[in-house]
Amino acid sequence: MAEGNNGEPSSWDTRFKEHVTEFVEDLFSPATVQANIKRAGGEEMTGDTMVDYVAALAKLCTDPNHIPEVKSVLEAAVEIQGTKNVQKSARLYEDGIDQLVRDNPPGILEETFESGHESYKAASIEAFQATRALGGHQFAASFLEQLIQEIDSLHTHYRDLKDRKSTRLNSSHITI
């Protein structure tokens, strides 16, 4: 890029623009993507995940006179992957507990609900821990804490839902 470039594509040197265009077209061409599934931390990446990675890395490169430190790039990648792993594992819990509440009639027994919660929570945490994580144990511990908080929040939500169903059932019975 030329001196005094403000980062806008319109101010890029023609040769630089040609190289960037060629690189991006090659990187994201259907043939390249199909032949080489993109991976991050050993996991296949979806298009959304790839966009998140590119956006996070682009944010680090907004100053044309400053090359981001490797540590910053690693932290951005760790944050994206950790957040995706938390979301994926929390979705596993939510799918299970949602099915439990839907499959049981109003007034599901407390012990059935709690047993399901513990089972789905354990499965969710196990799935999270089985996922290869960037950044090692120090980062994994903070993301595990986020997962547990998310599961606790979902547990409260589904408990309230279950209790409302039970209340509606109990209030519909008329005693004479």
C-alpha cells in the first residue's frame, strides 16, 4: 500500500488491489473451500465462524501504521472459538431440557425435571471439554464458567416455564 493510505480500498495502489482481490477470490472460491475445509482449533468452521474470524482480525488491523502483536491475534481467535464452543454446548443443554419440558405433561415432577437438568448439564459440559480449545486451560476455564452461567440461566427459564404450566393446570381444577 502507498504511503499516506487511509485504509480505504479506493486509495489502494492498483497492484496491491489486484493482489488482494486475487488472494480473496482464491481463498473463498467454491473449489478451494470444498477441497480444503477450513478449520480452527481442529474444528470445521461454518461460514459464520469464518466471517467472525475475519472481522475480528480486521479490527486488529485498522491502523495502517501498526502491525498487531501476535498475542492480540491469538486472543481474538481464542475469544471467537471460545464463544462459539460455549454457544454450541449451551444449545445442546437447551435442546435437551426443552424437549424434556415439552414431552412431559404439565406438572412434570420436580425430581424428573432436576434429574434431566443435571443430565443435560453434564452432557453439555462434557461436550464443551471434549472440544479442542485454543489458548490452553487458562482460557478454557473462563469459557467453562460462561457456559455454566448460561446453563444456570436456561435452567431458571425452563423452571419458570414448568412452574407456569403447573400453575395453569392446578388453577383449572375446580373443587366443590
